[in-house]
Amino acid sequence: MKRFRQLFIRGVIAISPIVVTIYVLYYFFSLVDNVLGRIIVRIIGIPIPGIGIITSFVLILLMGFIVTNVLGAKAFDYVEKLLHRVPVIPRIYFGVKQLTDAFSLQGKQIFNKVVLIEYPRNGIYVLGFVTGESKGEIQKKTSEKLSNVFIPTTPNPTSGMLIMMRDEEIIYLDMTVEEGLKFIISAGVVTPSNKQFNK
């Protein structure tokens, strides 16, 4: 019975990511297909299964082509400037954009280094990302050189807190930003190996 229970638990652990992934993809594609599919059906007058997904795929490729084109990028910037003038929308749009930029390949430049700091007290360590040096009024009001450290939450690194620390209190790690994100998202299960100690 104990062996049966262990096998069942391992089976649940193994199949859970697959089930969740299938469910999320199914929900996303069903939503896209319903919304865009209805629009296309109204235009052509013929119901075609999956037409919404195909249309969304084409639109995504088209948007990627536009933002990578010089003229398209300028037009996109102009649209964003117009959005700044619309009430409420800027907080939602630019908030989401900052998060997606921060955790995309382009946004990895925002995180300079993976660090280890003692927080919330001595003897307890958390993983963080240095986003740069503290500047402006914050630096002027302090007599010490501070660095901005973002401490993400587990398993969702899109939320967290920002603290400012003295550089001598920060332990810099050799792992890459991508490895640090994997460590946080996996709740410490995926541990990057230190290349220096493996030699």
C-alpha cells in the first residue's frame, strides 16, 4: 500500500505540469478563437473551425514585423504617446509592458547581476537582481553609495520588492540572470551549478 501511494504521488507530480500546460493552452486558444473567430465569420459569412487561432497567429507575426521595421517602430511609438493622454489606460498598458520587458530577452538587460543578500534579517538569505545604482534624490539624501536590488517572489517573479543596499552588503553570484530566474520560479528545485567549482 505504501509503494502504491508513492507511485500515485509521483504520478501526480509528473502529470500535473502537463495537465496545467494543456489547460492553459486550451483556455487561451479557445478564448482567441471565440473572439477573433466570430469577427471573421461575420466578415466572410462562413464558420471555419480554428480560423480565430490562425488569424491571431498572423496578427502576431504582422505586429512583430511592424515593430522591427524602422517606420513601423516610429508609428508604434507615436501610438504609445497617444495612449499616454488617455485616462486609466497608461497605468494598465505601460505597467504590463514594463513587466514583459523586464522578463523578456530584451528586458534581461535591466537585471545586471544575480546577488545574495541577508533579508529580512541576518542569517536569512534571499536571491535578488541588481537593477543599477541608486541615483537622484535617493542618493543625495544618503551619504553612502547604494545599489537597487529587486527581490522577486516565488514562483511568480513578476512581483516582488525593491530595496536599496550598500554594495559591501551584497554578495555577487556567478550565475546568469536566466539561471537566477529558473531558480526562483522552481522554488529552488532547479539549482544552477557553479562552473568554477566544477572544474
